[in-house]
Amino acid sequence: MLGTDIAIDLGTSTTKIYLDGKGIILKEPSAVAFNVETEEVVAIGKEAYAMVGRTSDRVDVVQPLCNGVISNFDMAQYLIGHYIKKISGSKVFMPRVVVSVPSLITEVEKRAVVDVISAAGVRKICLIEEPVAAAMGAGVDISTPHGTLIVDIGGGTTDMAVLSLSGIAISRSIKTAGNTFDEAIIKYIRRKYNLIIGKRMAEEVKIAIGCVYPRKEMVKHRVKGRNAMTGLPQWADISCDEMLEALIEPAMAIIRTVQEMLEKTPPELMGDVYTDGIILSGGSSQLYGFDRLISKKAKMPVHIAEEPDICVALGAGKAIPYIEDIENKAYGVLNPLSAAY
């Protein structure tokens, strides 16, 4: 086990760990539940996520990552340490790690990621930008002088970039992603039905009937919550057309950013992108009709990657062999990893 390298996709909503030679061996929600009085951790991952919105006043559930960057240092450290112990069993485990970070991340945020992971006892940490990892995970050969546009719509951030020669030619990162869609649903149902629902209920509706393009047949889903006026329990049947109304605004914010990035893309790369189309990855790209909406607005083909929700983790895993080359500045070695610590 000693010296087995791992790749970590530190997501706002899910943490995924890829073990070299084994593939993805861990996929758990990025959530930690702790006792407020003693500050002891009560649950991590799936167990903690099951407590969201259902805790007593003695227990608090936090997501240590917010918008793709670390917002609660101690809890993030505990989370990573716990997962690395979990995959290594009781053996001494000092892996080298490739970790994915949003493309427009500040030095301070980068440092926080490095510190959190090094506290878990690793030999070396290499960073890879999310769009680069997503493209590699989607099976794109990014080392050629050919433009590829990837849009990675995660839980906390949407990262998009035009890639060529193992690097980013132009990129954008916005804080509109899966969580924004959940918030839009909560606001819409509150405004229209006077009904207060929780984040988990919003996510359930989004997965069941969420769409950003009109569906062929009408589907409905029941949401349960509390009436804002009386405080009594209440439910409502929400249709997919109402979901479209609620979700179209954040979806258009993502598309406007894509359009704005395309305007700044060098013309040669733009020609390649226009021929190949746009690749979508990330869990939120599975929202019904997203590919069609982007295709219609950007006037070019759009493909959703196979297994879009694990593209970044797979790509970070595929970048593990490049750890050796990051020191070796040999002629002709193009490295998708952006930094080593």
C-alpha cells in the first residue's frame, strides 16, 4: 500500500477519491456533523448528510467547502484525514496526491487546500485545475494543439475553459452551480405557494423533475414543507413547467458566461471548438435539457461526457503518472498539473 498514489476531487457537495490502479473507491458527501457543546464529530459523509435539516440544537452539520474552496479549515482537515484513513485501513499510508481545484482560485485558497491535505500525512501534493481534469476524465486528448471547450457544472462552482496543449488558453469560473439551482427552487416555491422547504427537499425535486428546457410530457412531484403564514404543515404538487420557470435564470447566467468566454477565445481555437462542440461535465450538467439549451444559445453541438459526475476525479486520477514529470522539465513534456508542493 505504501506509495500508492491517490487523486482527490474535493467537491462542494461530494468528495471523491481515486486510487491508482483501482479507480474511484470513495464517493461520499462533503458533510461533517458535530456536537456543538463538546465539538466532537458525530458523523461524516452519508450519515452526516442524512442529518441535514433534521438536527437537534446540540448537533450542527457543516459542509467544509463552499463554492469549491475551503470555508471551514478544521472540519475540512478532519474530513480528508478520515477519508484517507478509511481507504488505507490500518496500514502506514503516505501517498502522493493529485487534487483538483477551481481554475480561478487565489493563492490563499490554494494554500488552504494544500495545508488541509498535507495535515493528513502525504508525501507530495500536486494541483490540477478542474477543467483540465474534467477534460481528461471525459476522454479528451488535451496534449495536442487543438482547442477543446469544457464546461464543468458542479455543486458550488461552474468552471469552464478552452484547453490546448495540456493547459488552459482562457477560462472562467462562476459561483452559479448546483447549490444555486437548489436555492432558486426554495425561493420560487416560497414566493408562489407560501411554502417553506429545506435544501434536501429542493434537491430531491431538482433531481426528480428539474429541467431548463421544456419537457415533452408533463411530470409532477410533491413537495412537503411548512406554510409561511400559518406555520402548519403543507404540501404542493410542482410541475416541470414551474421548475423550468424557477431554474432558467441561473442556467442563463452560466450560458452568458460561456458566450462571454467564447467572444474572448482566440480565432484558431474557436474554429476547433466550433467543429467539435462543447463538452459538459459535473453532476449538475445532467439537469434535463441543459445540453439543448446551451446548444441553442451558443449555436454549436453540445455533448455530455460519459459519467459526468465523476469526470474530474477520473481526470485527476489519469494525471497521477505526471507527478514524476513535474520536477523533470524535459523538452517536449507537457504537464497537465499546475503546481507541486
